[in-house]
Amino acid sequence: MNPIPALTPHLKQLRLSGILDSLEARNRQAIDSKLAYTEFLALLIEDEIARREQKKYSTRLRRAAFRTTKTLDAFDFNQLPNLNRALVHELATGRYISECAPVLIVGPCGTGKSHLAQALGHCAVRQGQDVLFTTCANLVASLHAARAVGAYDRRLATLARVPLLIIDDFGLKPLRPPADEDLHELIAERYEKTATIVTSNLDLPEWDQAFPANRLLASATLDRLRHNAYCLVLDGKSYRSPRLGPTTTLGKEQKNDVKDS
């Protein structure tokens, strides 16, 4: 007699219905290999744990809202030969998250800042961390929208709790009031409590230009971002350079100079 139909409602009641996915295959394996009952049970439990972990991973990945699948394996280190790979791989371990330290990635357009930031985010997701990727413009817009419906405090608290927040394209557009104040509030709430990655086309000394209306607010915000931060400065050719035909005359190649501090 096949016991699986009778087991089905009990497994669902115990929230173990995922076992049904591998139950028949594991049952045949147990018979063919003459496994002990405990070995058969262990296989089923391992399958259920793996299924739940995969489900959690998929959920974290979806909530992270990455633009595309940008991983460290797909990052072209050859495009930036002077890049300190050791530092990048150290960041990939996620230790900066436990340190609640910021990571600042700056450089010209097309040098891989967003890719690298999302790749580190993917590493964090695989390590079981909740991550949120957003542009600076979308971030302050979401806070502004929350204020309009009386949900600002709740939205701010939610963003402040994310273990890893990735803010892409900081300084691409100047922050006008109240956006500059909203960003300051968020950075202040996250300061030394959670980790934040920020990418920008602006050089680090130029970041105060993102706050044209209030340089004092800029100083307070940037002081928190720079404190104990890991900094990656990417200065190389754009990955988005057009493909050149065989008859195209090339100009002098820019020197890739990547500084890590």
C-alpha cells in the first residue's frame, strides 16, 4: 500500500509539504540502497532544509531589487588591471556588514561601479543578509512619497533597518530640500548600526556638491559616510565604449589607475 497519499495532509499540517517533492525518489533510493530508516529520514530532512534555504535566498534576491544579475564572477577584472583584487574579495566576505562600515565606490561613468556594488550585494544575499539596491534619486523620491501619505517615519525606519543598503548614483542630481534632509536623516539613522554601499561619479572631495542648498548638512552627512569607510576609486576606460571596426583609428589608450584605500 502506498502511504504517500495518507502522509500528504499530515505533512501539509506540519508545513513540511516540500518533502513531497523528493519523497518518492528518496523512497526508491532507500529501497535500492537498503538504507536504514534513520538514513532515509536524514535524507528527507536535508532535502527540506535545502528547499527552505533556496526559498529564503530567492526571496532575499527578489527583495534586493538588483537591476540585473551582476556577480563578482562576471566582473571583468582585466579591464582594471591595477584593481586591488584582494580588497574586493575581502569585501565579498561581508565582514564590513558585521562592522557596520560604509563602502564608497567612485569613478567615471562606465568603469563598473554599479556592477561591483551589486556583486557585493549578491555576496551578501548568499550569506543570508537582507539587501536593498536603489538609486539615490529613487531613494529620496520614496521618502518624499511616504511623507505625502503620512508614512515617512515608517518608511525611514524600514530603510534604516536593512542590513545592507546600496545607494547607486549619489550626486548624479543635486539634492534639493527636503531630499537633502531626508538623505541625512537616513544616513544618521544607519550610522554605525548597519552597512551602506554608495556609488558616485563624483570624486570624494566633490561629494558636498550634491548638497548645493546646505553645505552644513552636507558636512554632517558625509562625515558619517566617510567614517571607517572602505573606499574604492575606479579610474579606467568605460565598459560601455563602442565597438570599433577594423578600419577605426584608435587614440591613445587611457591608463587604468585604480586606487584602493
